[in-house]
Amino acid sequence: MQGKTVLLVEDEAAIVDVVRRYLERDGYRVMVASDGQRAVDEFQRLRPDLVLLDLMLPGLDGWEVCRRIRQDGSTPVIMLTARDEEADKLIGLELGADDYITKPFSPREVVARVRAVLRRARGAEAVPGDVVRVHDLEIDPARVEAFRNGQALALTPTEFKLLFTLARHPGRVFTRLQLLDQVQGYAFEGYERTIDAHIKNIRQKLEPDPRKPRYILTVHRVGYRLAEDGRA
Ligand code: CA
């Protein structure tokens, strides 16, 4: 079995040691970058399958690293946040991170999240199901590509899966927890707001006017649905 490569971006040696040990034991190849600029360089050189990204780094901070990685494709990123602050997480997710883990964490949790995010990314390579056509959208699970009016939307795997889930059932209301379960394969209470950040990103790419969404509609206090008639 060829191990997946994880780029671990972290400047605290103690955390690097323990996370590396657990990931390697689980069969991953682990490369380490200890500051932000090196992280960007190593990312471009190594093309890892996943990036574990600490936010507080010397040089470029984690947000800037995430922004640069995102300009360069849809490699999954899991953020390691030092504080349990909602704002930190949401900024990370708005920059296109797939998930986050709050310190202090158990190394087992890190391994479980890495596995889940990679499974999700791999799943996105071929989401089971037929092409969905709704309004002027075309969503192709085999190619993991979505189009509006024939124009490709540059969605991350997580964003693709969310849009695909909503579009398969136009008009059906999904709660945040249901959507979280769909895209992550697990759902924890308290993480529902991550869905809002992903939806915001999708709207930026999908909606002609993201402030007045026509496709993905907010259902007050509940969640989201895809407009049934496209003229909402
Ligand atoms: Ca740090």
C-alpha cells in the first residue's frame, strides 16, 4: 500500500514528534515544515495529499499559508487552532480549510480526522450518483465538477459534496447537522457553524449576487435548501 503524504506545518517540536509518530504508525508519510514560508515552498515541492496546518507560525501565519495553498488547487487542509475561538475557525474555513482541530488535541483524534478528510477527498474523486441537472446547474459526481450555464465552478471537494447533496433534492430542507454528516461522514454538535462558512464560499462562486442568493437559500433557524424553481 502506498502511503498518503501529509505535510505537517507546526513549529512546536513536541507536537510535531507526537503527531508524526501517530500518523506514521497509521501508514502515512509525514513531512514537516516549521514556518509559514517553508510550508508554502514544501507544499509546492511535495504536492502532499493533505496539509495539517497550525495557525500560529513564525513568518507567514497559517491563514496566509492556507490562502496560498488554496490558490493552488483543492488539497485538503486541516487547521490546528490554538484557541477555542469561533472566529479563528470560521476565518480558516472561509479560506477553504476542510476541517479544524482545537488544541489541546489527542493524537488519536488527529489521525481520525486525517483519515476522514482523506476518505472524503477520495470519495469526491467519484461521488456515487448520476449527473444532477437543476435550473442552469449541472453537477457531475464522476468528474467532481459543477457548472453554471456551462461555466465550471472551482469548488473544493467539500463544497462540491455540499452542493451535490442539496441539488439532488431541490426544495428539501437540510439541517446543518445533516449537511455536516453528509460532507464529513460524522457530525459533532457545536461544529454546525462550519457549514455556514462552506455555504458562504459556495455562494461566492455560484451566485450572481452572493448577498441575495437565488440557488442556495437559508431556512431561518434550521439550515439550507436548494431553490426549487431557481427564481427564489
Ligand atoms: Ca505554533
